Amino acid sequence: MEYKLGVDVGGTFTDVLLIETDSGTIHTAKVPSTPEDSSIGVLNGIARVCELAGADPTDITHVTHGTTVATNAVLTGRGARVGLITTRGYRQVLQIARSFVPGGLGGWVVYDKSEPMAPLECTREVPERIGADGAVVEPLDEAATRAALEALAAQGIEALTVCLINSFTNGDHERRIAELAAEVMPDVPVSISCEVIPEMQEYERTITTVANSYVRPEVSKYIDNLQRELDRRMNGTRLSILRSDGGLSTAAAAARFPVNLLMSGPAGGVSGALWIGEQAGFQNLLTFDMGGTSTDVSLIENGQALVRRETTVGDVNVRASSVDVRTVGAGGGSVAYVPELTGALRVGPESAGAVPGPAAYDKGGTQPTVTDANVVLGYLPATAKLGGDMAIRRDLAEQAVAQVADAMGLPLMEAAEGIVKIVNENMFGALRLVSVEKGYDPRDFALIAFGGAGPLHANALGRLTGAWPVIIPPGPGVLCAYGDATTRLRAEASRTFISKLDAMAPDTIVGELDALDRSARDAMLAEQSGREGAGLDDDQISSQYQVDLRYSGQGLVLTIDTSAGELREAGFARVAERFDALHEQLFTFALDAEKEFVNLRSVVQGPPANVQARAMNAASGSVEDAVVADHTLYADGAEHPAKIYDRAKLAPGHVVPGPAVVTEMDSTTLILPGHQAEVDKVGNLLIRPED
């Protein structure tokens, strides 16, 4: 018997999903995260799910993992000490940046700019010059380069970045510097921009390659240690890491190019939502992933997640593809407080996290959190078991929320509902960023909610957005792990190619795209052949061609999908039309102006995962058979009689009338008064207004 395992590390819990390959039987587990070393939580989760499933860990052939190691290294400033080699005259490329100051007209007064990830004292210039056409203008001075490398080695750098002007057209000088660095500092990892991101614009290329170096030692150490431990406990299992763009990367590629993992965690939820949406027949989705620390939202159109050509973590913006996810500091552990200066209730972004957690968890927390408010309101019953074995203390939750109630002079229930309404509005604002701001009407989408806390707030977010139905998948607390286990291997190759459309023949562009496609395919095949039993054939790989276009003379670039067949058949007419349409959707206008290519790209994917949701048997009994207790909850300023349902006893065809609470191992779903939830063929709860 063989198994495939997906594991997602969150700020509060680590979620694990075990899939029996032949039957499709699914087992889940949820264990506390271990922020000091997230691999401990991963291994604990694997042991727990194998225990629950009665499975032998040596039967697990694939482990797919969404990780926040790279993200946390950037956010906490725990990355490597990075040395930077640049072309003479470009030493301050990171300091000059793009001269962008966030905020309004007076933003510069309060803007606290963070230090560059490669400090100026660790930056060295070398004599060399490549022209914009790729020709060598000035040869590399190897003696000066060796001296610069020796000086950086003496400063104790832990990672080296090489980013030379115009190396995107010719990377020979960068590759030679990497060879010299291997002689001078053999134990220091080297990232060169012509491999990380061979595209124009020296600042974006530099910051992206520096970020790769900054997180590389920590990510490499984490992946190597995890792979070693998996090899010890299992039998040659293959480890894959989720990329920011929602695809999978081999462990080797992830360790070499960790800048592609900065949004690995949130991408898992989007991938899981894609899979659930496909199984349930929904192509247009707003995803709503609420955990203990933060909430991630995104938009899926026609079965495809929106992907950006940039990734932002904190105030670091790099040029690496990522799912268009917006994050707000609103989670179940978000702390509610009343500042003395204003007397107005605030919720988040500070979080109680996993330690000590909300007061209701009885782990020493005393601050009022969103989770505590949900317990007080009856949305999270004291009979529920978080993760299957974590008890909830209502009395401690009431004591915590009473701090807010006393500070505002409100009854306990009104204070608790105020906390929940404020956090709902914060998350509604994030959903507007990925829908309304992008030219989409949220009422044209279904809302899929997951994460440990998402189903508690989903019904309310459906009312705010008008997105129906609200979909609560089975095992919503571990949906990110579903995404890790069901996504596909992904890689890409790109290059800058500046030319006006009218000045270029379609066959030339197709030839360039074909060459990039071959490069991306060869890289994936080589990585896959690195471990026993991990072979992949070329005909199992699919390709998507992309062109980055802009109006001639402008800086804004938009990415348009295309194919070799389309370009040969219609030339550039169709990609130009789609560019105009997308520009008008985003900015309300299009120009009658020349367009030009900026970058060409091929994105390749491995075969889809062979995981299908099992159709459930239709209900044979009444929905009342799933009722486990009568209940009372507080909503819209009043108490309501309600019922608590066991989700394991619900079946397709059952309709759960609100107000109600549906409990399961990893999450709890709230159905508000005036709404009802129907169980579909694969076990999703579809919440809609009764009318």
C-alpha cells in the first residue's frame, strides 16, 4: 500500500493530509506548530496522521510541503549576511532602489526604510561591462574580482550575490565570478542573477537575487535536515516544496532558488481551493483562508488563480511569480484592545499565536482574541475539540472578553459581537482588493472558506460580499495540505526581449519561446532524475507560453498567455487585443498606441496529481440524525435558539437550517439566522440565504 502526504505549516497549527494512492482514502491530522523549528511540527504531524490511519510511514512515497521558512527569514531579519558583487559604478543600486516612499504626501516624514539585505559595507564593485546587446564592452578584471571576493570572505559573509549590469543578455561574466568564488570561498552559496531572474531592470534583478541569497542558507538547511529525517524514518520518499505560484518544486530546486518560496504557505490554500472547486463544479472563486494569525484571500477565474509577476513580503518586493494573495493581520488569535487615547475598539494585527494562544485554549493566554469572542457568542461551542483533542474553556474566554466590555461600558455579548464584526470588516477589505480593485464583481463568484477559523466567519463574509454560495469543503482546517498534495510540479524559463510588435515576425517569437520551453523542460527532467523512482517523461510535461507587453514608451507591463499555434495562426493580433482588454479592466482605459514585447516566458508543469474527491452516498436518514445538542448563539444583537450538528453524520441531500453550528475535527462552521447549508455530492457545505 502506498501513500502520498501533504503538510502545511501555519502560525498556530501544522496540518497534515494522508492520501491512500489506490483507494483515494483520506486521513487528516492537526498538531501545534513549533515556531522554534517548524520541521519538528512537520514530523509530529506525520507521526500523528500515520497513527490515526494505522499506516506505516515507510509506505509514504511522496511528501509535498508548503513552508514559511523563507517568509519568516525575511520578516524577522534572520537571513544570511549577504555579500554583493556589482559592476563598477553600481555599488549603491539597493540604496537608490526606485525612490519610492509609501504613504501620502507626508509619507517621507514617518517612513522608516529597512536596511538592505546586502549591506553597503558588504558590496564590492568589479571592472567589467556588458552592453545592452550582450556584447562585451569591457572584459572582466579577474585580478580585481579575486581581490573583492577575498575581502568579502574576510568579512564573514554567509551567502554571495553576483548581479552585473546587462547580464540578462549575456551571463558569461557572472558565471566566471561564480567560478572564482568557488575557489575563494568554497563553502559559501552563490546566486547569480542570470540564473535567478534573467530579465531587464537592474534594481529588480538585484533585489530578487539578493533575496535569494538572503534566505538560501536557512532554507537549504531546513530542507536538507527535513529530507535527511524523512529518509531515516521512511524509505526513499520524495520531498517536494510548494512554490509561490502554486506549483511544486523539487527539494533541490527549492534549496537553490528559495526566492520562489516566499509565498509558499498561502499558495497551498489557493491550490487546495482550486482542487475543491474543480471537484464541486465551481470555476470562479474567492478564496478565504483564515488561520490563527492572519487571513489570506485571492481570486480564481475560470479555474485559474491570478498570478502576479512579483512577490511582496513585508517591505521587500521581488520579481518572482506568485499567486495574487492579499494578507491581513486578522486571525483567530488576533488580539482585541481598547486604546485609552481613543476608547475605540481595535482588533489585530497583534496575535496571541500558538503560544500562549487565546484564553479559551487554557494555555496561559489572558488577552481577548477573536477566538474568545466566538466562544462567548456560541459560535465555537465548548463541546468542540480543536484538532480533535484540544478542549475549550468558555469561562476563560468570558473573562478575557470582559476586559473589552468593561473598557467600553458594554454588555459582554455586545462587546464580543463588536470584536467579530470588526475583524469581518478587515477581511472584507482584503477581499475587495482582489476583486473590486481588479475590476471584478464579487457577486459573480462563490466564496470558498477554509483554515481553522474561516468557516466561523464565512457566512458573514458572504453577506458582506454577496458572493454565493459560501463553500465549506470537507476538512477545511487542512485544505492547505490538500493543495500541497494535489498540485503539480512547475518550473519556468524567461528572458528579456525588447521589440515592437510590428517590427517582429511571429516565427521569431515562437522560436525564442520554444527555446525557453526546452530549457525549462530540461531543468525539470534533470531535477526529477535526481532521486530513485522519480523519473518523468517529456510527454508528461505541459507548457504555457507567456509574453509581457506594454504600450511603447511606458513602464507598466502586463502578462498575456499565448501559444505557438495562436502566434503562427493570428500573429500578434489576439495577444494585443487581450492586452487592451486587461488594461481597460484594471485601469478603465486602453490606448490606441504601439505595443512592444518586454519579456518572453515558458511555464511548464508536470502531470496532475491522481487524487479525486470521492462521491458520497446520498442521505438515507433525516438531517436531524446529525444533531448532537441544542444550543443558543448570539447574532445580530439577539440570542437565537440553535442546534449543533456533527458533520461526519451529514450526507448529500441534507439541508441544515440556520442558526446552526456544524462541528468537525479541524474546524467549526457557523450558519447564521436566515441562511441554510446544503450538502453537495462530495461533502461540501453550500451556504446560501434561505430566500
